Amino acid sequence: MLANKLALSLPTINNVGAVTPPTPWDPSDESGLIAWYKNKVGVIHNGGEVAEWNDSSGNGHLMVSSGDANESPTYDSVSGELYFIASRSQHLQLEAGNQIELPDTYTIGFKLNAQGTNNTILGDNTSSNEYFKIVAIDQIRIKTSADTATITTDGDPIEEINIVLTRDTNGVVTMYLNSDPQSQQVSVSGSTLIDAIGIRATNLNSFEGGISEIQIYDESNQTLTSKVNTYLLNI
């Protein structure tokens, strides 16, 4: 009888003071999320050749291949990395008429394994020739509708690394490498159009290397920056 009473009381005892663990942060929690090309999610491929990388934000910014197998990046299902060969102009592009516009503030996060330089990470390949591009082992160039600016790291190479770029309400762009803010900041005005991964207009400066994750937001604040940096470090 005593054993039965103890058994009945144990669940109650165990639940006293129980703490529900916090729900992990997810990019889709943010109202400012524009597009999310998520690691190991939404990649449609045939024998490794990528046909599509779906947008996990729910906003429908689907990136697709040109249909030419030679221009399609390949997929590593273990790492979730899409590998691009620059000499073949390999890239993915939004369907015709679809554009991502960053008019003012933004936060953009990348997980990269870049090789070489003059590599376009994101760009417009149809109309405006705007982009985010690696132009040297320690430099990223940003081209908007009104400006071009180059931001330099504190010495670390842009190779196998996480990058976060933020632009505040004053147009000041800050770069983070593996969550560390870099000392140089640049100011740019104008909007930025994006419709391709790995290339810019027209089929120039193709990316060489791997891309595992891209997150794009139309907002910028320190809390979001910290969350994106932490998320990328844990992929």
C-alpha cells in the first residue's frame, strides 16, 4: 500500500519546480526575414547537380539553376554545402521578374568556404549590377544603386568563415567574421537589388567555392546581429 502511494505521488514531486527549456532561436522568428537559404534544407538536386534552393523564409524567393547542367552548382549532402565553379559561371537565380530589394537597413549572414578572389556572393544578374563580392583575400565590395564601397577585415582572410554584414539607419556597414566585429566601417547610400547567388550582371565574377547558408533581413540591430552570428557558428 505504501509503495502504491509513493508511486502515485512521484510524478507530482518530479514536476515541482520543473523548468521548461527555452525554445532555440530560429531566423523565421524575425518579422524582418526576407529570404533564408538554409543549410541542408530545400536543396533539390539530381545526382549532386542543384536544380533549386528553396527559400525557407516563406516569402517565395526560390533560387533555381539555368537548366544548363554545366552552370549548376553541386551539392554535398553531408556538409550541406553548394559548391560553385567560377570558370563554368555556376550560379542560382530567382525566377524571372522576382527581385529582392534592400532599400535601407539590412542584416545578411553567410557561411562560406570561399576560394580565390573576385567572387560574387550575392548579386543582381539582370538589371542593376549591384552585388556583395569578395574582391581580395581580406576585402568585400558592396555596390548599391548609388555607391560602391570596399570594407577590409582586420587581417583575417575571407576563406572558410562566417560573415555577417549589417547596415544601420545611417547607411553605415559593419562586417563580422566568425562573430568578431571588424574595425573598418563604410558608408553607402542607395538600395540594393539581388536576384542571384554566385554571380552578377551579366554572368560575371562567378563565385568559386562553397556556400552553406544565407540569411537576409531588412532590419539591423545588435540583438539580431548577435543571434545571426551565434546561429552561423553552430551550423
